[in-house]
Amino acid sequence: MEEKQKPKSKRNPFPDEPFYFVPIKLHDSGLARELTSADFKRYSTLLRLANYHQKNSFQATLERLEELDGIAPRTAHDVHARLGEHKMLIVERHTNPYTYVLLLPSEWRSRHGVPYPASKIPRSYWWQS
């Protein structure tokens, strides 16, 4: 019996390595510049876990997250609050462990409640040689 192989993604820049995607809007909207390094690190960790669980909602302990990204639980509360201000994350604290819900990039907002534009970077920028 022949074993079927999954076709390799043409969008993976590392075809022989495991890979997960980051929303383009994170950079194109300018939001990546606004996040602290801890915010960016935690969001990346949450994206990885969402990819692993194959959904945008999952449970994790603060201690497990600290093992993955080095952000201490006390700092994590501030990081989660800032990601919440940008409407990137909802943390449901009534569950044990906490439930993390990553929101769609189309729902992200600045701290002033203004939606982020689809892109601050002109499309022509990406196609220059």
C-alpha cells in the first residue's frame, strides 16, 4: 500500500521545515512597530499554539507560555492587556487554564479605537527589484 504524501506548500520559504503563518496585516498596517518586544513575542507564541490546535481559541497555562517565550506570568498580564487594547486577543480568565481567543486581523484597532488600514505600505514597494 502506497503512503500518500501531503503536497508541500509553495508559500513556505523553508520547504523542508515546519512553518506557520503570521497575518500580513501585522506588518503592513504598522502595528508591528507599535507593539513592544514582549507583545510581539507573546503574539507569535499564541499564533504558534493556534496553528498547532488548528483553531483560534485554545487553553494554556501562564507557566506553559512562559516556557515557550520567556514572558513571566506577572508581565504576561500587562502584555495580554495591551494585545486586548489592540483587539488582537481576548483572554477568558474564568476558565482554568485560561482560554485565549485570537481575533481576526480585520477586527484589530489602534489604542484610540481606529481600525488599522489594510496597508500603510504601497503595494509597489513589495514588487521592486
